[in-house]
Amino acid sequence: MIVEWDPQRPRRKITQLIRETLINGGIIAYPTDTFYGMGCDLFNIKAIRKLYLIKRLDEKRALSIICRDFKDISTYAVMSDLSFETLKRCLPGPYTFVLKARKIMPKLLMTVKKEVGIRIPGHPVPVGIAGLIERPLINTSARFAGEAILTDPRDIEKKFKGSVDLVVDGGILAGEPSTVISLVDDRAEVLREGKGTLRNLFPA
């Protein structure tokens, strides 16, 4: 099912549908500032396992989370003064930051080193959806593992028919992946260069 939802002018019925879908263990696809993402409630382990299954992903592959704000980030990950200043320069934006995870994070989502990828996209929809459930939203690209990323919400609905409960329409999105940066132990390491400029990471 494809729906239109604007967090700045939300329609009550659609807002309630999105929230209840996630609370009840559903999986949704949504636009971000990079590509379409797919996700579920951070604390619904059954939904997370289903997400791995429908994407054909190995459960050893860590998934990132979308946070609403910096308070959210500090609840789920460890931020030093240096990492806070770096994130402050870059977020919201097309970046994924790898930080040490706090114990509140489900183990299934952490790397073996107990790290987690954090995003605050520069797009109102995913941040707004996290706000609806009042906790982070699991985030992974809308595609089967090893296949091309889907850019059209109608293609996402068709490909994942019966598996994805809702697709939030954000139009055609043909972008770049996020820039992934590890800030573990206050050491900045670029793991993947993408849409986010490195100038924000290493200012002159």
C-alpha cells in the first residue's frame, strides 16, 4: 500500500496508520535524503528478523538506526565531545556515523564490536516517523541484498508485495548512498564516501 504523508501537514488517518503499522510489528519503506529506506520498530525483534529475511540479509550484517535528535543519539550511542561536535556539523544530513552502542541497543543490531550506525537524515519523513513511535527507526536500503536500489515507490511496492506493509511516497529518488564515518575512540575513519561531503568532517 502506497501512502502520502507530510509530517508538517500530517493527515490524521495516515499518521495513525503509519504509527500502528510500526507498533504492531509492520515494515515500511520511506524516502530519505539519499535513497528509499526500509525499516521497523527498533525494539520489535520479530519485525527486525523479518526485515533481514525479506531483504535476504545475513543477520551478522548490522543495520543503522534513524534518530529524531541528539538526545536520541545519546540514549543509544556513546558520544564524546569530539564526536558530538562532528555530528553537530554534519547532521541532519546524508551521513551515517558509527559509534559505540549503549546497552539499550538490541544485540541483533550491533556489530561484533558493539557499535551502531546512526543517522539523522536531512529529510522530514524518516525523522517524523521516528517521532511517531518515540524511538529510533531501523534503517536499511529498499532493495534485495546484492541488487540495485529501488528508486520508485511503485517498484518497491511491487517487489516487496506482501512483505512491506506501507510505502510512503516521496517521488522518484535517484541519489547517492550516505557517507559512512566511524568515530569510535575519537578516531575519524571514512568507511564509505557518498553524498555527504567530507568538508563537513574535516573543516579547514
